[in-house]
Amino acid sequence: MLRRNLSIFIAAAIGLVILCGLGTWQVKRLAWKEGLIAALEARMAQAPVPLAEALKRVQAGEDVEYLKVAAKGQLDTAHVILKQTTFKSTAGWEGLAPFRADDGSEVLVDLGAASSHDTEAKPVTEISGVLRLHNLGQGIFDPPNNIRDNEWFWWDVPAMQKEAGMKPGDALVILQAADNASGFTAAAPKVELRNNHLGYAITWFGLAAALVGVTAAFVLRKADLK
């Protein structure tokens, strides 16, 4: 009987090792992702740095994601870019406008969301928020951006900069603090990273437990049939 079930035990053992290995890998990924989120949240909690300094860090190749920045200057309300988003559980528009700082640096500013395509941005002379990188490109389900009608469906920051009359630059956008006076409704910046590793780990370990149960039931059933 043992010889007949040997192949079953070997196959189950191999499967168990693989499933447990995948579960352990996801646990390690969970720890890494939680550490990354904590580090980014700590970066957001630091005092803001001048926009010009942040842009120099970008040119030096430093990681500036979620770096808190501040600047004084002028918001160009004549060139507002509108990107489709969700606003109050329905379709809305995210406003983006060029901000030209007093020191000559410039960047796109995420003003927040609004329900109407005709929402007007109010003048802003000071910005404060965190830098975000939007360089992932067009998703498989994203329609082409309708530049003529100012309807953007994915983050093509270089094209947005060009349409807004800005010099070509990095795919950086400042997400303003919630108390901005732009006419759009901004949410408080927060770290947005997918963290599904705990669920994946539970799935792999659950499959491993199921494999043990199915194997045991199969062997015991064969024994009873004898």
C-alpha cells in the first residue's frame, strides 16, 4: 500500500513545498511593502523643501516620490488640464494647472477634483503638497486622450506640459494640500500603494492546507476500499 501511495506522497510534497514557498515569499513582500509605506509616510511628515531644491534632486536621480514641497509664485489659470477621475462616487474631472514659482521653476499642480468640466480655477500664489510621479503610461483599458476637447484619460504628463505651455520636464505633479483655494476640491495627500500581499499569503497557505487535506482524504479512502 505504501509503495502504491508513494507517488501520491511525492507529488503532494512537491506541491506543498511550492505553495508554502509562495506563501512565505508573500509574507516577506508584505513586510517590505509595509516598510516602504511607513518610509513614504515619514517623508510626507517632514517639513517641506523649496520646489527648486526638489527639482534639483530629481535631476540628480534621487527618489522624490511623496516629498513635501512648497513654493510661492503664480498659478496659470488660463491653461487648466482636465483629467477624468471619480468625484463623490461619480464621474468627475481632476484639474491640473502650471505653477510658475518666483525662482523660475515650474511644475504641474493637481488642484483636486470637480464634477463639472467647466469648473474654473482660482488664482493661487502659494502651493504646498507632495510630489508624485506619473510615468506609468497608458493602461490597456485607457482610451486615447482627447486633447482637442481637453479630456484626458491617462497620465501623459509630457503632453500635458506641452498643452499647458510649459517647458518639457519630468513626469512630476504636485498634489496640493486640502486647504487650497483653487475652486476644485482637493483631498489630503496620502500614500497610495497596493498592498495585497497578506491576502496572497493567506491564499497560498490555504491552498497548501487544502492539498494536505485532499491528499489525506484520498489515501484514507483508498485504504477503506481495501
